Amino acid sequence: MLAQQRQSGISLTGFIVLLFVFVAAAFGVGWFANTYYANRLLLVDGLVPDFPSVTEVDALIKPLLQGKIKADDIPAYVDSLRSRYSGNEVRQILNATLEEVPQKSISTALQSELNNIVDTGEIDYSDDEPIEAGTVKIKYFRATIENGDLVANWKVIVGSDILSGIDAPRPQQILDDYDFYTFIQYTINIKNLATGTEEELDYDFFEDEDEQNNVILLQNIKPGEYQIDIEMDAQYYTEAAASHYNGKLEIKVNY
């Protein structure tokens, strides 16, 4: 009897151990299954610092991978991602999940959204060096994406020789029939380097500076590489001559 009870006790202990092992294994398999794609995402360069936990990534992508988000709901889904993460982070998430989604219609919708993601990164150019007397320069130029538009603020400043020379009398050495007039102007040209399309804005002024705020340079900006050229020109008189200044600032940016 004692032997039988001992044998029964060993069997019960073994059963408990096996049950524990089974539960642990099941939990481990379930955890691995639930975090497989999240771990794959976390291996993408640059993504790790921005996602505090695997669980958070799982919560974002599991409904998509399980087919719970329909193709028509993809734009709203991507908008929810963009409210939490930068354009670059969202782009990495979509790229990592694009081939894993269960339906072609969903992957097509994801690709469409991926093609339209524009970063909200800023242009923040400034020049704090003293301006030379015979020049015009950009003091600062700042731009960012707001509601899909490229919006900019900037200030152009003028050197003392040019400022005084645009109102100076015509020197006697310059013949009356010499076609020359004074001005300060600058042109902002924004070019999509992929498509070649351009937008251009022209400004004239006669003060020591020109400051513009909240100017829409491009509406409904599309992803791509852009070149922003700001060309500055001035014609003015010195004591004995007619003078001309030309300068240019070039900025390249990816959105």
C-alpha cells in the first residue's frame, strides 16, 4: 500500500511538472508568434530607439497582419500611425509589413499610402556672420510641412553700400543714355528633382531687410528630393560707378 501511494505521488508530481512545461512552452510559442513581426521590425536600422517595447509594436501591426483592417480602412490606419510617429518611422513599419499582409488589396492600399508619405522634417538655415557692405544675404530660412503644404519663413538683409546706393544720385561719369536703374530683388525657385516641375516666387524691396512669414511655397507637396534656390540681385550706384551684385543660396532637401 505504501509503495502504491508513493508511486501515485511520483506520478502526480511528474504530471504537475509536465503540465508546467507544457504551459511554459505554449506561452513561449504564443509569445514568439505574437512578437515575430515586431522583433523583425525592431531589427530595422534606426527603429529601435523610437519604439519603447515589442508589445507596443505588436499592438500596432497585429490587426493589420491578421486581416482585421480592410483595404478601405488603410488610409485611416496610416493616419493613426503618423499621429504617433515620424514619416520615416511609419515608412519603415509599412515596408516591413508590406509583404506579410494577407490580401493583395491591402498590400496595394499600403503601397499607395507609402508612396504618399512626406516627412515633416524642417529646413533650418541661418547665417549669423556680419553682412558685407556690398552684398545681399539670407539671414535665416526655415520651412516645414504643414497640412501637406511646404510653408516657409525667412529674412533677407542688405549691406550698407547697396542700401545707400539704391537711392544715391546718378554719378556724373555715367552717361544719361546708359540704361541702368537701381533695385533689390530676390527669386525663390523650388524644383522637384525627380519630375523637373518648378515653382517660382519673386520679391522686390528697398529697405535694409525683407522678412516673410508663413508663405506657402508648395501646395500638396509630394515625396521626393527638392532643390530650393534663392537668387539675390541688386543694382546700385557708388560715388563713381554703377554696380551690380548677384548671390545665390542653394538648399537640397528630401521629403
